[in-house]
Amino acid sequence: MSFLKIEFSHWYPWKQRNSIKNSKNPGVYMLAKFVTVPSGNANPLDENIIYFGETCRSLRGRWDQFDRSAFQSKPGHSGGRNYRRLYGDVGQYLYVAAMPVIIPDKILKFSFIRFVERKLILDFVVKYNRQPKCNLK
């Protein structure tokens, strides 16, 4: 199925996350810390990645949960809690890239989303022998 490919947007500053095309849809996302942002589409094996996430609801809604946990110390997102604990900043070097998934069949869509997130984490662990810092429980 050719529409089941893994391809991400370019990196967006955290404050501009909602400008990612189709981010009202479910999908997979990556967070990274950069001083100098790479050009082109985001690479899931970039060593600066600190979190892989997925949602079967709206990416924007999940990002809002992360934002509340990371920057307002509220519950709702374990990656956000980890971010706050590890970095404690206001997100000035935080970037997001997304892969919104638009597949009509819900079972296929949700299965693909969950598969992609797990695959990306596995690929990252194989390459770096560690999980992304904020994916730790």
C-alpha cells in the first residue's frame, strides 16, 4: 500500500506547531532540541530528537497536553512531564515535526499510527543504544 509511507514535515518551532498542515488530524510526531535547525523534511534518526509521540485524535490536542505538562506543570502528558524535569526551560529551542495520517479506514489508520511510533523508537534505540530522553517513563 503506497500510501503507508513514513514521511515527516520539516521542523517547526514549538510556538508555530499549529501551522503544520493537517495537524488537526491524528498522526505521529517528533520533538527535538536544536540551536541550528536542519533544512528539509525531518529525519527520524536525528540524534537531537528527544521524543516520539502518537495520537489517534488530533495532533494539536496532544501537543496542547504536552505544552500544559511541560510548561505549566499540569498533568496529562508523560513526555511533557519528562521535558519539564529534564530541561525546565520555556521551549526556546524546541521543535516539532509531524506526520498527519489521513486514511479513511479507522482500524488501518490507528494501527499504522501506533506501528510508526514504535518503529521509530526501535530504530532510534538500535542506532543510539538509548531511548529519546523524554520517552522514558
